[in-house]
Amino acid sequence: MLAAGSAVSLPTNAFGLNRRLKVVLVGTGVRGISFWGRRLVEQYPDQLEFVGLSDINPGRLDYAKAYMKVDCPVFVDFDAMIEQTKPDLVIVCTKDSTHHEYIIRGLSAGCDVLTEKPLTTDETKAQSILDAERKSGKNLIVGFNYRWSPYMTKVKELLQNNEIGEITSVDFNWYLNIHHGASYFRRWHGLMDGGGSLWVHKATHHFDLLNWWLDSEPEEVFAYGALEHYGSNGPFRAKSCRSCDRKDDCNYYWDITESDHLMKLYVANEQHDGYIRDGCVYRHEIDIYDKMSAQIRYANNAVVNYSLTTYSPFEGWRIAFNGQKGRIEAWLDIPWMKNDHLDQASLHAAEMSQAADQDVIQEPLVLYKNWTDYRVIQVAGERGGHGGGDRRLHDKLFKNQDAPDPYGHSAGVRDGVMSVLIGIAARKSIETNKPIRIADLTDLKPRAKRQS
Ligand SMILES: NC(=O)c1ccc[n+]([C@@H]2O[C@H](COP(=O)([O-])OP(=O)(O)OC[C@H]3O[C@@H](n4cnc5c(N)ncnc54)[C@H](O)[C@@H]3O)[C@@H](O)[C@H]2O)c1
């Protein structure tokens, strides 16, 4: 108990500081300026302040500043920003293949760093990040928002409580619909060089969930993949939807001019860097896979069957865990299971608006116990913001840092590396037609019991 009148200075704010956290953002695209920008400005005014914004595109930077309603300086030169603003935290939201540059430069300058997923896109960059993090003594946080939703957490709770005994195998299928799936083929995500393929850019979420749920680390990966729908498979092509003369007979025609926000953020700034946001999904340059399937063996002997589809009529996923004592089946958004005729285009638009719709919804999962019965468990979650995961991740980072973390939601560098290594190994397996050992990719050796 403190005596009345004691003069103590307690760390009350984000990152244990007794003042507001000084934050800079690099990468002022849609994700940066909304989820890691305007939302933080609006929700955590007492905890943090933006002291700088950086991007290679000066026009986008000006729009970002206005959109986020901040009056900090903007910089095309990242190092000048760090030098002048001396931030506590660097938030990295650039194109995936460039994350490592800013993570390493931020850590080396003595800042904590928070990066969007994926941590990085190949094993050499992953090793450089590991080396820089060890040398810096600073924190590197990976923004794995999916873990934080109540639905994902319920699965974790059941597994952690050993409800179905030792997990021996898992079936995991993820379906991106013709709107969301196609969106990756319109821009840099469609190039290996940009996002390391959807094995890394997208599946890093799924592999992180698997690692976290199984509480183990991946040991070996074998994969197949092909590009059979988008890219050169298309019947015709143009540079962008805007410039296309087949607008009327292309199912994938997408009219970016309908969004004032996207016009101001991207189209108005094409002149600076040539970034086309509504690129044709049939461009010849597309070189990633649109069909992906992998087998993953974990260090605790669990084996996983995983697949990712990018042109499904509906958006959703399902997973089944087979244990020595039972089985858990979980899924989200499968329309016929919900007896629901969801409008897939509106669903995708809502997700992309980065809005946080906090309508509470109930989602079922099934817990089967061998030799007895099964139980349907209803989990309360939120419709938007990745099932409520986005909001919870922010609160933990900026408001409730000292709150207990019984399910180990917080993700660090090892989690970030382990999740991308599965995708990188899958890519290599397709190229070589051989199984790839995770231990051969960086100096991290997989452990039967996961470590953060
Ligand atoms: N966790 C999630 O659910 C989620 C959702 C969306 C996006 N993301 C991640 O957020 C990041 C940004 O995605 P986005 O949709 O905003 O992409 P975007 O292309 O709209 O924005 C990326 C920004 O980075 C800038 N940039 C590109 N190369 C750069 C470089 N070398 N140096 C500095 N800036 C550079 C671009 O000019 C652009 O403004 C990606 O890493 C993506 O994977 C995560």
C-alpha cells in the first residue's frame, strides 16, 4: 500500500512509459492509414501520438496525413524520419518483400518494431531479421490479428485443456472467394517478388494459427501448387480494369472509380511510382500459384493436410483436429452450413473497408469425444474486424499490456519466422518436388513444444 502523498511515477501508458508512446508508420497504404493509422489515432489518444509518416510515394503520404488527421511531418526518407523524430515504436506496413528493410533499420536505431504480417518473404531475409533482433535487444512484434478473435481463442482453449487428447492429424482448408481471391491478383501480391506468393502473404495467417493451436513447431513440408485460373490462363487482358475494352464481358471487372478513398489513395498517385491498384487479374506477369496444397509434419508428430483455394464461390474455411480421445470440427462462413445466402461481393467490400463492425454473432463448433457423444458449442464473436481479433490485438498492445495472456495470444519474432517458413518451404517443395526441412532454412531448430 502506498502512503498518502507518496510521489511515485508509475508506467501507466503503452509500452510501460509514463508519457505517450512516440510512433512512426512506414507504408501508408490502405492497411497502414486505417488499421494502424486512423484507428490508433481515434482509439488511443492518451496512449500514443504519431510523430512521423513515411512512404516512397509522396502523394500518398500527403493523403495519409489528411486521412489520419495528424499533423506530424512526412518523409520519403525513412532514415531521416528516425533521426529527426526519435520514435519509440516503428510500425511497418509496406509491401511484404520490403518489411525486413524497415524492421532491421528500426531495430538497429534502438526502436521497438511492430510489423504487419507476413514477417518477411524468404529465408535469407528471415535470418537477417533474427540476427538484427538478437543484436538490438529491442522488441519485434508481429501483428497476428487472427489469433485474437473469440472463435479462434475457443479452439485454442479446447486444445490447451486437452479435451481431445494428443492431436495426431489435422485437415485445414481455406477458401478465398472470387472477390477476395481475385483482389490478390490485381497488384503486387500477384508477383513472387512482391508477397512471396499466397503461401506466404496469405497463408502466414493460417500457419500461425496452426502453430499456435498445435503448440508445436513445423518440421517438414511437402507441397503442390499451380497457376491455372488467373494470369496467362485468362481469355484476354489489359493493363488495368480502367483501361480495359472488355469491361462488359469480364467477370473480374472491378471499378475502382466507385471509391473516392481508393481513387485518392492510389489512382491520384500513380504518377509517382506507377503503382496500379486495379491491375488486370489476367496479366502475363502474374507468377504466383492460385491452387495450393501441402502436407506439414510437426515436431510433436502431428501431421496437417492444408489447402488454399483462390477462386471459390464463397469465402470461408474449415478445420478438423483428430485427437487420441476425440475430434474438434470448426468452420466459419460456409453459406450452406449457415443456411444463409450471403452476398459475397458485399462481404468482401466490408472486410476491405477495414471497418470494425461490432455486431455480436454466434458461431458454432463441434467437440466430439470418443465413445460418448458430441457437443455443439456456440461462440460469441463479432462480424467485422476479423471476428473481433483486430480490436483485441490493439487493446493488448496499446491499453492492456500487463493483462494476463493465458492463451499466449501475443506473437513474437519466432512465431513470425515459423509461420512464414512453412510457406517458404512449400514454395521450395513445389520447385524441387521434394520435402523441405524447416531446420535447413534458418538457424531456428523446430521444437516439439512451441516457443514465442
Ligand atoms: N493482418 C491483416 O489482416 C492484413 C490485412 C491487409 C494488409 N496486411 C498487410 O499490410 C501491409 C500493407 O498492405 P496494404 O494492403 O496497405 O498494401 P498497399 O500496397 O496498399 O500499401 C503498401 C504501401 O507501402 C508502400 N511501399 C512499397 N514499397 C515501399 C518501400 N520500399 N518503402 C516504403 N514504402 C513502400 C507503398 O507505396 C504503399 O503505400 C502488407 O504487408 C499486408 O500483408 C495485413
